[in-house]
Amino acid sequence: MADKRRLGDRKDGRLLRDLDAMHYIVPIIYPNRCDNEAFISERIDLTNVNAFLERKNSENPEYKYNLFQLIVTALARILTLRPKMNRFIANKNIYQRNEVSASFIVKKLFADDGAEALAFLHFKDNDTLDTIHEAIYKRVSSCRGDGANSTEDTMEFLNKIPRFLSKFLLSVLCFLDRHGWIPQSIISSDPYYASAVLTNLGSIKLHSGYHHLTNWGTNSVFVAIGEKKLRPFYDEQGNITMKDSIDLGLTIDERLADGYYYSKTMRLLRKLLENPELLEQTLNTKVDY
């Protein structure tokens, strides 16, 4: 049963009241998320992933398993097993998010003027790669249709009314955002209210790299996925082997945890992606890493 909501909690997070002095003070003296970004780059050997995907797709499912789905599942797993990664800071307070979620942009058409749509995924502890694969299929199919969500509808409305009025309404929304009073209909579909935002740059032949966080919303983890390609790997004797790989760029809010916690988190992420059979377990299954 979920904890009863207390004074100071938000609809999307529980106020952390038993913090050490540093984590209590830091959000007060460094209040803006964009001023507290840390960037981590990680290169993943895809040898095992390629073999795993070949096995998963050997039965010719209607919707093929792919690398992006594995990365989404691995990210959901670390957010579940490493709870400090699923926190956020708002109005100078630290909150534990009520759920694990992820969002990404779906390009409806690969063209310069192709429209974009927002995809939002909500995870449960018993989710696995298979259930997430199915959820992504449904969201991508929906996004590439003609429908829009409440966030897109709100942006369209603000874009059409007189500019002075839209700026005033946006300032009101920013105030509501800061205090956790944004309507649930917006929170449920706004990508910057997700635990993590992903951008698949590899799908448009770009390298991974740094992407900023935002002061709007509650998102504290942004993941840029680079292009899959052959890259050199070195063994302990200095010998070079060319292997399929991808580069991941993670921008995180450094106020949530210390470097040791982030280091262990990245070790877990690498373990999951280099041993993808682990992703067939539920999100809350412990991993020895």
C-alpha cells in the first residue's frame, strides 16, 4: 500500500524529510536544475546485444525487438533498483518520485518538416523487456497516428492566442510547476515530468553527447543514444579489437547523490546492457554487479 500523502508532498512525489545536512542545504543555495548538471559518457560493447536480438527476433515477431527497447528497459531497471536516480528537486526541496517513467520523441516522418509527437511510458515493478517492448509498440503506433495528447493541445492553444496573453499564462504555469500544482492531465504526458528523457540520436545518424536538463518539470536524467558503429576496444595487453558499440551520454542532476552512487549506477547499466538476458527479469529483481 502506498504511503499516505502528507503535508508538503506533491501528487507526483513524496517530500524527503530525513536528509543529511548537505542534501538539505544544497537545493536552497543552488536552486536551478540547469546549474547543477553532471555529464557521464559510457561506451557499450554490443556483441552480446546483437546475439540476443537475433535470438529474440528469430521467431519473427510482428514488431521486432531492437536496441532502443533494451536501453529503455535497462534504464527503467536502474531507476527501480537505484532509487536516488528517481528523485527530483522542485522549489528547493528533494522529492522521491511516486513512479518510474520515461519519455521520448517520436518522429512521425523522417523529413525536415516532419512532425514530432511525445511518447510517455509508465513502468511497474513487474515489467520486463517483453512488456516494455509491447508498451513501446503501442505508444509509437499511437504517436504516429493523428491524435495529440493534452500537453500538445495546451502548447497549440498557447501558440494561437495573442502573444501577451500566452506569456502571462505561461508565467502562471511556471508558478504552478514550481509548487507542484500543474494539472495531472499535463503531468501525465509532459516529457519533462518523466524520471528520464531519452533521445535516440543514432536513428538519425548522429553521435551521442551532452543535452541540457530543464528548470521546467521534474526530469533529472536525460539520456542521449548515439549511432551504432564499429569502434576499437583494448584488452589488458593493449591489443585492439573492433566491435559493434554505441555511446551513451547521460546528463544528471548532481544534487541528488554523490559520485560513488552514480559510479555504481553506471556499472549496473553497463552490466545490464552487456548481459541483455538480465532484461527478461522483472524490473525489481536484484542484480549482482
